[in-house]
Amino acid sequence: MTVDKEQKIMKRIVFLIIIFIIFFLSTFLYFKYISGWLVFNVNSDTPKEYLSLKKNDKLHYKNDSIIITQKLKMFLKKHEKSFYAKTYNEGTDLIIDSILYSPDGSKIVVLVITKSLTSRELVSDDTHPYYYDGYCYFGFRKNDIFDLQWYENSYTSFNDFVELSETLRDYYFRKFASKNKIASAPSYNLNDVRFWNSSIWNVMHQKITNRIEFDLEKNNHPENIFLPKK
């Protein structure tokens, strides 16, 4: 092989390497700053300067847990909200995984986990006695009264409680900012102080208002309400 041919081959190799580097950098910058880094990394961790550091009194938290659990048990008994499935019954345990509070305490988010016998599942798993489902509720507080609205995202049929708890927290504390599609405005993770003033609360408030108006109409004028047979 002549020297000229070797030089040409080397030039081609260098040229291809440069093209590859340019392509890689262009793709990286596009997905990071234009399309969104989540194409590569589904986590969108909350910046440290916006992390919520609010702490709550243990007794206060415990009392709220009791009240919220009672509210959720009412939903479960009536098969409402996230508990619409007939596999839930009075033997289903409700476990409050986390309660998050806004700075002024007027808004809350509840992560709740249900514990049910696997024999209640449509397809029973004889290797595990229980299965676990996880849900998220947004709420508005007035004194000791909570208006709760299910955020319609579910994690179901887990065989391990800890795994489900970690999955819930990973989603709502690290991925929610990128996954939430309810509000068109910017979204934030639940551990972000900006979350409490984001537009998703307007959506949740409207859903709660619609539900209250529907319940009033159903009680006062049941003839105007059509409900499918159960």
C-alpha cells in the first residue's frame, strides 16, 4: 500500500470519527435541551434549592392519618375512586404510606397502599398470601375535614410492600414532573416547593367541585341522575 493511499484512508477514518462526534453531540443536546433529557433518563429530580423541607409534628401527622384513613375507607366501602374493583372488601387493609403538606397546611397529598388477600385476585397467586396496590390522592383541608381527589395513576398487584412503597415514592418524587399530563403548564415533583402552587391544583379543585355538585344533585334530585347498574 502506498503512502498516499494510507493517508487517504486515515483522512477518511478521521472524517468519519468527526462526523460521529458531531452527530452524537447534536443528538445529546437536542434531547437534553429541546426534546427533553427524559428520552434518555426518565428521572427529573427536584433541584436542591427547591426541595421541600417541611416537617410535621408526629402527633399531628398521626391524627391526620386516622382521619384520612376513615375517609378512604368510606370510598372503599362504596367502591368509589381508586377502590372501584370488587376485589376490595372490608377485609382490605389501608396503609398510609406518606402525607405531604403544603407550607400553609391547606393542601395535602396522600400516598396510600392497600393490602388484600391474593385469593381475592382474579388470577390467584398461591406463592404469596397478600398483594398490594398503591394510589395517590390530592386533598384540600379545612380544619379536620379533607376533600380528597384520586390522581388516576395506579400501581397494582405488587407482592412486596416495600417494593411498592419505593416505586410510589420514586414516581412521585422523581418522575412526576415529566409524567404528569393533567395540567398543560409546568409540572413539579411532589417534593418540590413549587408543586403546591402549580396549575394541577386548579384541575383537582375543579374535579372536587364537580363531584360535590353531582352528589348534591343526586341527593336532591335523583330523578335527574342516571347511574349504570352495578
